[in-house]
Amino acid sequence: VNCGCVAMSLTPSFAIFQWDVTVGPHLPHDIRLRAASTPAVLDAPSVFARASTVLSAAVVVSAACRSRKRQFGRGAQHPHRSRASLRVGRPDCQSRWIQGIGEIAGDYDAFLIDLWGVIHDGKVAFPWALDALAELKKAGKPVVFLSNSSRRTEVNIATLTKLGFSRDLYVDIVSSGEEAWRALAYHGTPDATALAKGLPAEVLGAQRVFVFGNGADDEEYLAGLAPRRVASIEEADMLLARGCATIPGEQAAMKKASWAEMEEVLRLAAGRKLPLLVANPDVVRPDGADSPMPGRLARRYVELGGPTPSIVGKPHAAIFDVALERLRASGVPAAARVCMIGDSAWQDVRGARACGLDVVLLCNGIHSAALGLQQAPSPPQRPASDRLQAFLGALPPDEAPTYVAGALAWDAASTSASARPAVIACGLACLDIAQQVGEYPQPDAKVRADSGGCLGGGNAANTACALARMGTRALLMSQVGDDPLGDAILEGLRSEGADVALVARPQGMNSAFTNIVVDRSSDTRTCIHSPMAKDLSGEDVEQLLAKSVEADSPSSSPLLTLGVKHVHLDCRHPAAAAALVKAALEVPDIRISIDVDRPRAGLDQLMPHCTAIFCNSTFPQTFTGKPSLVSALAAMLDRFPKAQFVVATQGSKGDLLVSRASSPFQLEEEGGSSGMLPVKCCRGTYEGYSTLFSDSWPLPADAKVVDSTGAGDVFIAGFIHAWLANRPLSLALATGAYIATQQLQRFGARLGRDVAAEELPCNIGA
């Protein structure tokens, strides 16, 4: 099959093909392949083939090539291998799949374990990892964490403690940031480190340091390096890369910086041939995103003519030697059997193999997309067999793991049992084609948009993505077509952290999309929606739920097995929503909420089962015929006895909640901690019902409303996130308002960024 300029013969098996890959030092946009004696050039985003017998292998090979280009490229942080054998689906791969670490724990005396993507994602701990570490402790297996984090040990320990990892679960943390700091701080003293012996004298002896910081703990990190001091690029005699967020500004104070600003610094430094010390070799983030990281800085520095950087961190042997020495210092014999556990073939597997260690590669980390999986904290899964075989076959021998597992779990049962409570958002997923204009055009007018883009959309999809951004496990139940638009929609959902295991892809159907015109003169928007040919059906829901759980699951309810605690409906796909509600009613204590903006088919079948109803400011009076908003909300509670409260969003006018006096949900925080918020929440009564009114969250002084699309969807996500954590409804309103305000400041319907737990109003007093 010829596809572009890549040829793949169609045979019953793809396991016989061997490719040689050259990641050339002067090829920024392509990867050269050679099959037999015929050369070809493959653009990294190309699709390899349409034939079903080679498709899954081709996708993985393409992802591996793109990843290898990002990770190794032209940087000096890895020994350059100009030609790497790449065998597709090689039948002799010896990597063994294990259900959990419990299968192999008895074969080893101690473990080295990565941090990010393995035991947490920076915001939440993975409960299965907590269980596995507790079991390793119980079995007497010491653990040292080995990470490319640019932070010092005490900072990483504080982070783990905050996330729930007690100090007795591990011996120590060895991080690239700590070891780089120790090499500099202890140079020329009796405490000089063995790792420092591999660093050049011009690095160790430098006194004026230009720092690429991480924007989190730069000042604390640099304080202990005196007499060294932070310097401007003009006077610096060394570069230190520990992040890509900040650089020195006036009077050496760290300030935020763009990639363009950092690249200009690199140009000046390359001209002066300044040495560069990299305290985090990663080129891509732990979540797999291709965004600036210190390893990328190092690669770019070499491209600009700078000298070869000095690297501290995985996969280099020196950092592994430090970790092994920490184990020995804790009483582990030198001849002990040690196993590495990580999620990166490039860093963890390559480094461990080079040191003669066995290694477990986890599927739910940085390679999850290539394996067709959701990244943790989504529940761990085993990849499809052909996808996993193709991925392992694409790895060169020095990146082939000893074992492969879904996650750092003790066993499969503990993985599913300890999964975080989940929310299923059922409804629309589409692509928004958004354009911003000065004012809405007149009929037959031709105008040029001020800005525009193709962005993820759909009410349920927006809510699911915002929930995921806040750390809630969010599954989307929807459908997209089997067209390129559907591919783009799913990729966008995955990048936002939403679990798409419950998204159907009917054959021969086009995906839904919406044209959105944003009028800046009136801060309004006009939406024109093109739906799919048919809605998701009840039968589709039954099939999706059945496929989402293992056949031997101990529970007869897929929702119970998935750990679902909340179901949210956006009124699209009414038959599917009804089937999901039916499944939810079979599981005790699952909350059901619905978002209604106007009368739609199926409302009378859905609303009687809802615990909570969300709506805009116009629907309640239209639906009930009542003269005021508060009376209309009360009438909705009269009509639907199972509903505990109704919330109406009013944009800049704030939000109104009407609740039953008998509701089991707490209205306000005891002790008045909500008084610390910049919004007022007023409690009252109306004809036997309790009421809460909350102001809209104020915009920052230097911010303005960019686009209101999706603000209601992310408000609901913020409310559900707080409600799921059993926070008072007043704080749930405030959290929804805060999240909506974050979305208003950007173009498009998605929240678009992760939200740290400490940002959220619902965590005040928690």
C-alpha cells in the first residue's frame, strides 16, 4: 500500500518488516526511513497505511518516531544514535506483561521508582500506587524514588506528604535537581559528591549564574548556592536550566519569560560559549505534552552553536549510581536484586538497562497516547494486544523493558478497587469553529475575523474536560464520527484529560460541529450547530458500558466497577441519557444532575430522576410560567420531588440556588471560612425553601472577557467538583463561579489549563 512516500507491503503478518530510522542532526521536520535499500522521507504527522493488518502498528511506529524526535532530536542529553533498528511487532520481544507489582516483588530486594506519572500527577496521588507502596513496605522491600524533578529533596518530600504519601513508605528521594544543587553547593568541600566528578571545571567553578527557573521554588533553590549569585546574561559565566518558566530580570529577580525570550538568551550565551548545566533532562512534560522543558533548552542551545551541555538526571548512569548508593546506605546489600519502575522508555528503561537493572514500564504514563490509553489518574487499563505488541516492537533493544504493567498497582483487583470516584458526563462532543469579530455582520456582508480557530466544544465534553483539569476523574459518554474531524475531537479530549472510553464512533457518520461568531461589541455569541445524522441510542450505551469493564468483573454493574459517583446530562442524546439514568438508578448513592437551557425532547423522562438541576436564567420561567426566577425555581422543585436543589446561572449577575429545607446537603461552611472569598453568598428563604445567592467571581484588574462560550459548562464542572468532595453548596457555587471566570478570559469553550487544588474556593477550610 503506497501512502504518501512510505511503502509497506501487504502480507498476512507485519512482524517480518525491519526499518532503520535515522533521526538526523539537520532534519527539524522529517525522519528518514530506510526499508531494504529503498530510501524514503516520512513527515512525522503522516499516516502510514490504511490496511487494517498494519494500521495499529503504523500508528505506534508514527508515534514512536515523533516521540523519539522530540526526546533525542539534536540534543546532547543522550548519546546520539544515528541509526536505530526499529522492528515492527518483532515476535521475539521478551517483555512480560504483569497484572501488578505483587507478581514480581518476591524476585527483588529493593526498588527504584519514578515520581511524576507513576505515583502522582502533581495534583492527586494515584490510589493504586499508595496501595502498592504500602504492600512493598509490608513485604520489606525498600524504595528509593528516582526522578528528573528539578526540585530539591525537601520540596519533593513536602509534595508527597501533602498528597498522602507518608515518609515511612520510602527510604529517600533522588532527584536531578537535588544532585545538581549538591554538585555545585559542595564543590571544593569534604562533602563533594561523586556525581560532581563528571562535571567540567567551568561548571563547578562558575560564580555568576543565569538561571532558567521553574517559577515555583527558584529563590529557595538558589539561596543555598552562595557565593554564587544570579546574574544577567551579559555578566554570567554559566547557564543553569531547571525549568522554562522564569529568567532573571531587573536586579536579578526572577520573572516570567516566553520561549522567544529564552531563545534570545540562548543565542547570546551560545555566542559567548557559556557552559550549560541541565538539572532536568526531560524534553517533554510528564503528561506527554510537547511544551518547553529544560531538555528542549539544551537541544536548542546546541542548535544555536552552544557547547555540549552537562546533564544531571536519567537516563545517565551517574544518577542511578546515587540512587543505588542510597539503598546501600539504608542496609540493602551491594549484591541485592534491584528493579526500576517508571513510565518512560527513554529515561527509565534506557537508564536502568544501561546499569544492568531489570525494569517495569508502565502504560498509563507518558506513552499512554501511543498505546491508545488514557493517562493516569484515569483508571489503569491494559492496551489492546496488537497495539502493545506494535509499541514494544518499535523500541530498540536498549529501551525494551523487562516487564510491562498498566500502572504501579499491587494487583489488578487493587487497581480497580482504589480508583478515584468518577463522573460520567453524557451528551454532546463536537468541534467549535469559532471566529471573533468587531461586530456581528449584516446580511450578505463579507467581513474579516479578528481571530479564530478550531476548538473543542460540546456541553458535556466541556464539563468533562474542566472536571479533569481540576483533578476529578471524568468520563465522557458521547459519539463522534469515524472521520478526521472525529479524530481531532478525541485527541483534544485526551489532551484535556477526559476519559473517552465511553465515546462511540459509528461508521459512515460525520462528526458534529458548531460555527460560533463572537461579537466583541456586545460580548455576545451566535452558535450554528450541525449535528450528527443520528443520536447515540440506548443500545449504544449498553454496549459501551459492557465493553468498559472486564468480562470477569466481580460486579454486575459497570457503573459500580468504574467507580462512578455522579452522572451529568446535557439533554443531548435523550435515549442514551435515559439508558444511562436507568443504569445509575441500579447503583446506590449515585447522584444525577442535568443541564437544561430550553425545552428539549426527553426532559420529562430525565428530570424526575435528577438530584440537581442546572439551568440558565430564562428556562425556569419559560418552563413553569411563574413570574419570577425564584418562584420558578421553587416550582421546579415542586414538580420534581427527587431534586434536592436547582441552580440558575445569571452570568455577571451571579447565581441563584433554591434548595429543599430537608436537603441532606450542607448549605454553608460552619465557622464562616467562606467569608475569606471575594464573593458574597447570601442565604435566605422562599415559601419554605432555602435560597443561596452568590455574586459572580470578579475578573482580575488587568483582565477582560474574551469569550463566554462554555462558561456555563465549566461553572457546572466547578460546582460538581466541590459537591463531589462533600463541600457546602455555598462553596460549590463559589467554585463554579471561579472556574467560569477563568474560562471567560480565553478564547473557546474549554477551560484550557490545569487548576491547582489550592486555587479552588471549595478547599478553603477543608
